Amino acid sequence: MIKVSANVMVIEYALMNVFLAFLSLCTYATTARVPLTMLQVVGSSITKKSGVLSFSLLAKSEKVTKHIRSLDLSNSNIGNEGLAALAEFLSKCEVLAELKLHAVGIFDPVWSGLPTSLMHLEADLNKLGSERSNNIVIFDNLNRSSTLT
Amino acid sequence: MIDALHYNTWFTHLSISDIRLPNEASASLVALARRTRCLSHIELNNLNLGKDFYCQFAEAASQNPLSVLSEIVFKSCASIDDKGKR
């Protein structure tokens, strides 16, 4: 399990000379001359470990959080551990309008950090709704014109 | 065709789906990411690309100071994982 901050984790991985595909994409997103507005990585093997690293990196980049409008990470294995890091990133997104998390292995989501700009959320094929309060929080955070599937 | 995009400045979107790309084509995509000045949207769907491709593509795009790539769609990309390469 990884509990240290993102900076330390990145250094640790750099020392191991391990290059992660998704992390590389996220690194590009943080350094791109033109801000990334859409990132869809569907059917990948992103796991909790790479998810935590990558989302922590994205959360630190204002270039990403101010411009990303669409994020789709469906059919991966982010899990709740990765989702915690994702939630931190999402809470900082300012214009994110579309979020798709089909079948990402989450079951006790931290939804309170959803950005108010979110208009479209898809999170089916997860074991959501184990506690009714989670669903209530989802609806509270979505605008009236939002869609939820 | 991908090689032609290295020099063509008209097309801004590239979408490739459901074919098995030869190594030369995937290498050309990496080279395209390294030098393109006008490609803003790329969609690669079910191409059975090797696990090194996505790393190389992202690194190539990072090294391109003129890149305007702002929309990335990778689908059925099981080789994006956290095993990486050493």
C-alpha cells in the first residue's frame, strides 16, 4: 500500500526506472503546451497503484484541473483506493462536465468531492448503493440538468 | 498514411479502430506525436498495441514543444497497466 505523498512516490518510481503508461499520459497532461480537455482511457489495466500515483499527479496540476472537461476511465481496476485519489483530483476540477466510471471496481465511493460543473456521470457496473446515503450524496452533488446512469 | 500526417497540417483529428497495426505504423504514430503541430484529437480503439507503445507515445508527445494534442481517447488498451518497463 502506498501512503506517502505524490512527490515522494514519483521520485521512488523514478529511482526504480519504471515508466508507467498511464502515468506517462498524465505527465504529458501536466506538461502539455495546450491543456488537455479530454482524457478517455477505456478498457485499460490501470490498477490501484498506478491510479493513486496518476491522480495525485493530476490533482497537483492547475493546467489539468482548470481545463479537463471529459474523463473516462471505464473498465479498469481503480478500486476504492484509487478512487480516493481520484476524488481528490475531481474536487479540484473546475470545468469537468462528463465523468464515466463503468466497471472500475468501486463499491464505497467518496462522492462528496464531485465538481459542481459535472453534468453527466456514468458509474454503472459497480457495486454502488450498499449504503443509501451514498446515493443521496450523488444526487445532491449533481445539477438538476445532470444525467446519471 | 500516418507518415503523411507528419507533414500534413490540414487534419486535426486522427481516429484508428479495430485493426492490427504493424510495428512500422505504431512507430510512425509515436513519431507523429513527437513532431505534429496540428493534431489535437487522437482516438485509438482496439488496435492491440504493445504495452510500450502508450509509454512511448506519451513521452514523445511530452517532448514535442509544439504539440496541441488536447483530446486523447484510448479504448481497449489493456496494455496500459502499472507493470511498465524496466
